[in-house]
Amino acid sequence: MVYERTGKMPTALATRPTIPPHLIEYWNGFVALDRTRPLSYGGPAGIRYSEILAYSQLQGFSLEDMDEFASIINLLDSRYMELQAEHGKT
């Protein structure tokens, strides 16, 4: 919106990372699963494995693909939780 009004690209938008096409399916899954994240007294909790499996089944993944998808989502989620913990310390 800012870019459309001013013609100036905000720095955050200009320097945002791009997701390689072969990883978009994982990123979209992570974004969808993030909405299922439970909250605890300390803030967001990790995405439940049961939610990852349910999402995989709805997407029609094979068992092998489910395993790979779950591993990648767990890696993304671990990093997300690390960043949340760092943010909470500041």
C-alpha cells in the first residue's frame, strides 16, 4: 500500500526473503498450521504433531511425503519458537 501511494518501496518489503518455488508448499503448510498453534501461559506453544499429520492427510500426502513434511514443519516450528523466546527476553 505504501509503495502504491508513494512509489517508494519500504525497506522491510524490499529486503524480505524470497521462498524458492520448491519450498512454497512447506511454507504454506507452516502458515496454515500456525493458526492451530495452542497458547500457553508463556506464549505460543509448538504446533502439535497431530495437527501436522491431519494437514498432511487432508493434502493427500503419501506416508513418505508426510514424514518429510512433518520433519520440515518441525524444523520451521523449532526456529519460530526460538525466535519467540529471544523476543520475549528483550
